[in-house]
Amino acid sequence: MKVSEMLKDRAFTWLLLIIVLALGLRVARACIDTGIDKDSVIYLWMAKEAASGNIEGAVSLNQRMPPLYIGLMALGEYAGIGAFNTGIAVSIIAGTLLLIPVFWLGKKLISERIGLYAALLVAIHPYLLRLSAEIMRDSLFYLLLITAVAFAVKAAEKGVLWWIAPGIFTGLATMTRTEGIEIIFAAIIWFLVGVYFAFKERNVKFIIRRTFLSVSLLVCSFIVVTVPIQLLLGGSQSLWGPVDYRISSFFRGFMNLKAEEVLQKEKH
Amino acid sequence: MGFIITIKLWLIFLGRLFEAVFPTNIVLLCFSWRGLKECWKSPGGRFLIILIVEMIISRLIIFFSGLPYQGRYLYPLAICLAIIAACGLDRLISLLKEIKALKSAFATKITSVMIILMVAICIGKGLWYSSDKLWIKEVSSFVQKSAVSFSVRPVLISGVDDLRLAYYSNAEYLRLTFKDFSRYLLPEPRPRCQIQKTVRTSEDARTWVPIFSAITAKELDEGFKKIEAPKVFLFLEDKDKEIFDMFEEAKIPFPFKQVAIFREGKKKTFVLYERIEQ
């Protein structure tokens, strides 16, 4: 398809315009606010240490840090672009590209117009805009997470093999922020809901077989992406893993905490 | 788990959620019931709704577990809800088009007006820049310039726990603390204050360890004098008076002189001191 033909497609043209707006806003924000977040300092130091070959030193700065964003910054530092510039560039590009899966989701689930509105709402969301112009891993995480959701939606309506794609993107999202694994839990709950409906429709055997295959493919592709990296980092002091080891402490805290303690922490 | 019925906590959480999703999108969500129902009809839509519910539950658990909680943990939820809010925007536009008065005035322009309004509100907030934290760069630049003629890095002892000072100033960054004592090398009896620096330990990677602990002003004074650097700076928030109380009680002259004052809006004042060389 030629570019001129693509531009005749009104929705495509509008999406392109929204993407340009989002990119412009993010670049403008990055130029206006040249300060960095407290967390960014650690990211920059980690990237510089990693780029100089001192992986141990980098990991020691934050043992729980997922490796993807820092790895990209380290690559930029190594290539001479600088960790700072790479960090900002990755955030801006990821924050802009996020509009594509958002548009696709809206279009797929409801209509093309809703897709465009959703892309616009994400493009101008003030806090997403700000985060996309900072040295923070969140912007990349949102892109990978929502891409995983988009592929999961596609897989939900297509064949079993499609579940490999959300597995890969969930793995990449988890390598940016550990909350990425949520997609797996959501998918399992979604499959269970499907099985429940299948019981009603007496279509159980087929659905259970398909569910088992789909979940296996999702989890396997997730493991294939994340576990080798965990093993690679295993030689260092890194505590990062696809499943956050603090989950049990979250639940313990949730079960044992008193209201006053939470309020106290909130005040602090 | 009795704390879950505390209204105040729920209000705090809902406040955070409201802020993260953003008020304009919250308004749109009020009109998105039809879109939500349509979404539930397709398997993909059900997946999105299940993910949204799961995200809310997981954020609630983290919030109620008492961990330090930041608004950005809720932004993935804001993105997913933006898709639902888009249905609300569509519905709101069609409702406005049905109003007779508006229909006759500018029927075709309602969509444009609504979108321009949304864009203006959100961009205004998104690009708004507050220069409150400018002092971080100013302090760092002051420290850098003061030590430019020396080949050895200056030392910045900070009572304000912010690593950005270390990053921008490129000084050797030490932390002065009266409460967050390191669990390493903690001497008995308990010190009144500590000067700490980060080092790598074999046990749990990089952590703050004391380079010296002081119970009396005399010990602290000696510790300050022992720091080998041509320029040693001390950075404190104006309200941190404890160190001055120590020296005043012991009737020992404070070994630093004030060299600059920095402000964060009208709320906070910070003071930079430089060691008096003898």
C-alpha cells in the first residue's frame, strides 16, 4: 500500500496526527523540565557502571532492578549516545508508540472512532505525558504491557498459537517492571471465566483442552523470555526474578497491618 | 484486616485513583456504561475488563500492605480506563448533539469543541512546570564552582536525603543523619548522629555505612576535621537545628560557615555551609 493511499484512510491520518501531537508534547515536556527524578539517579549510575563492564557494581546499586530499561541505557552509554539521552529517548519513543496498541484495542473492542478517542486521551493524559519525558522505566513498561494486552485480546479471538505473542511481551514488560506478570494472572482468570461459560454450554472438553494449551503457550513463552536473563544475572547479586519475591510480604503486610500504621506511613 | 473498613484509608486510595486516572477521564467514565457493556460482549473485551479489575485489586493489596505508595503505580490502570473513557467521550458527544439548543447553534462543531476542551485542560496540566526543585541544581552548581580550582573532588555532607545532589554536584556525597542509623558497625552506646557513605557489602550490596558516629559535639567536630578534602560542604534544611543544639550545648564553635541559602517556594529553606579551614 502506497503512503498516499494510506493517507486517504481518514482514521490512519487522524492516528498519525495524534501520534505527532503526542511526540511533540513529550519532546516539549522534556525540554521544559530538564530535572530528573530521585530514582533516575540510580538508573543513570547503574547504566554507566554496566556500560563500563562492571555488572556487579551496577547490580549492587539496586539488586531488585529489572534489567531491560537499564540495559538499553547502558547500551546507549556504551555506543556514545549517553545514558541520560538514551533514557529520555526510550521514554519519549515508548510513550509515543503506546498510542498504537491503545488505538488498536479501542478499534478492535468497539470501533475505529473509539480507538482514535482512546489514543487521544492517552496522548494528552498529563501524568503519562510527564512520565514519558523522564528517565523512568514506566513509559517503556506501559508500552510493553499494553502491547501484551493487545496481543492477548487478539489471541482471545484467534487461535491458540497467538498466545505466544502476549507471553513474549509480558516477559519483556516484567523485565521492565515486575508488575508485568499481572497479564498472566488476568489471562488465567479470563480462561477460568471461559471454562465457567463452557460448563453452561456443555462444551467443556474442547474449552478445557484449548485453555490448557493456551495457558501453557503463554507461560512457556513468558519463561523463555525471562528465565535466561534471570540465570544470566544469577551470577551477580541481582535479586530480580520474573516473580517478585516480595509478593508474600505484600500479603503478610496486608493481613497484619493496622489502619493507624498505614495512615502514619501515608502522612510520612 | 480490620483496617479495610477504615473510611479514611479508602478515601485516600480513591483520591489517588481519581488523580491518576485524571478528573476529565473520570467524567467521561461516567458516560461509558454502554461502551463497557459492549466491551463485555467480546472475549477480548472481557479480558480487558478482567485485567482492570485485577489491577485495582492488586493495587489495593499493595496500598493496604503499608508499603510506600506512589501514584504512578496506578497509571497502567489509567491507560486501560482511557479505552473505556473513550466510549464515554463518544456518548457525551452524541448526548450533546441531541440537545436542541446546541444542535441549532453549532451541531457540527460539538465534537471539535469537546476535543479542544479536553486537549487544553490536559496539556495545560501536562506541560505545567514548577521550578520548586531548582535548588538541587543550584546547590550542586555552587559546590562544583567552589571546588573547580582543586584537583580533588569536594565533599558534600547532606542532611537532606536526595541523591540528585550527588549526581549533579559530582562531589563525594556523605549523609548526615540523626535517626536513620546504619545497622552496620553500629557502636554501643547509641550515637546521637552519624555521617554515612554508601559502600558495597558482600551481604546485601550497596548500603549506607557510618564513616563515623558521634555522641558529643566534640566527637562530631573531630570527625568533620578528619575528612580529607580541600573543600567540605554541609547542606541542611533550615529547620534541622539538632546539630546546632549539639554544638551550642557543648559550647564548641560550629566548624562551618554559611555560604548560601536556597529556597523551595515559600515552604522550605535550605542552607549550604562550608568547612572553616584552620
